Amino acid sequence: MMKQYCLTLDLKDDPELINEYKKYHAKGNVWPQVIDSIKQAGIIDMQIYLLGNRLFMTIVATDDFSFAQKQQMDLMNNKVQEWEALMSTFQQALPGYELGSKWQLMERIFDLNE
């Protein structure tokens, strides 16, 4: 079995920063340690989409995946922490969310197959 998640986050509304963020996420540019961490947590597929300065992420993960476990793994990985700190320079909290908050889990409200 697999789980699917959708999350959203805003980038700072600055075209230069957005372009730099896109470069960090271009094929082959995400640090290998970050990719390894994602896969070790049970994430099978991850995609990020951009519209204006709003990001949308999809995750397909194994049935035993948990955000809490992924967070614990990340806290113990210095390279992932370095990546997250760097990415924070481009990101901003969504309207109505606490300053410093990151990706927000979205609620599924429609499923064609249900």
C-alpha cells in the first residue's frame, strides 16, 4: 500500500529568489544527502510545482511513512539541516500561518475514484 500527500508553501515574492530556488531544485542540483534522506524515510516519489510564488508538493510514500519519523531523521542529519536552513532563505509562511512555519499539509476534498 502507498500513501499520498499534498503540501503547500510560499516563496518570497521576488523573481530573482524564485529563479534561484528553481535552480536548486533543477535535475541533479538537490544535494545527494537530501535525496537519500527522502528515500530512506519511505518516500517513493516527490514532485514540486510552482505558480507565481506558491509551491505545491506531492508525495507518494510507503504505508509506514510518517512525518514525525521523517522529522526525527532530519534532525539527526546535519546536511539535511543545512539544506533546510538554505531553503528557508527563499521561503515564507503561508498567509494566516505562524512566521517560520514551512510546508502545510493540504486536506483532500475530492477523489474521482471514491
